[in-house]
Amino acid sequence: MAQLAPKLDADGVNALLRRAFPGAEQARTMDVISVSPGRLHMVAPYREGLLRPGGVISGPTLMSLADSAAYALVLAHIGDQLMAVTSQLNMSFLRGAQPGDMHAEAEMLRLGRRLAVMDVRIWTESPNRLAAQANVTYAIPA
């Protein structure tokens, strides 16, 4: 794969997301911590109301984090093209996500002119104890 060069750093992606979604709680609570070529680390703080029966973080919460991390990774590499949209998200739940801050590590597998394909790994306890993994594809506007 050709060397990827981010157009935005973590602060730039956070600012772009907050401008694009000014009323969205999600844009205010999920923070991009780092951006490097082909990679992004995002953290969403734990808060009450995220647990499902059984005391683990709900699947929809983890799916939202995976999609948000993938979107942020795309924006970091293509810049201010907010009309990039999810075209596919496949999620595997590997173990119950214990209450705690949720981390997502997104990796760009392919960045083309029309599609971006990413792998997103999510954990709460340790990156060695993944709670979920997602393959996400974004369609990029022409």
C-alpha cells in the first residue's frame, strides 16, 4: 500500500467533528487521541447508561464507537469531506466490554478514490483483551 499521509492531526479531526455535529453528544464525548499514517486512536469515556443487562457495555455503543473511529480516520486522511458515509460495517463481539473508558484503534487497510476500508479494534481493559473488532467501509464523495 502506498504511504498514507494524514491531512489532519488529532486536534484538527476533533475540531472538524465538533463543527460538523454541534448538537451531538457523541461528537463532544469521543476524542481522537492520536493520528499517524493509516492509524487513529479514539477514546470514549465511560458514563452511566451504557450498560446492558449483564453489566457489560452495550453492542450499539461499541458499534457507534467503531463507526465514529472509522469516520474520524477517513477525515484525518482526506480532510474536510464530511459527506463520506458508511457503506458497510461488520462487527464481531469477542467478549463482554467491561465498564470503563472505551478505546478504538482504527487502521486503514485501503484508501482509494471512492472507498476507504478499515479495521477497528475496541477494548476497555487492555488492547490485549479486545472486546470487539469491526471491518468498516466508507464511501468517499466524488
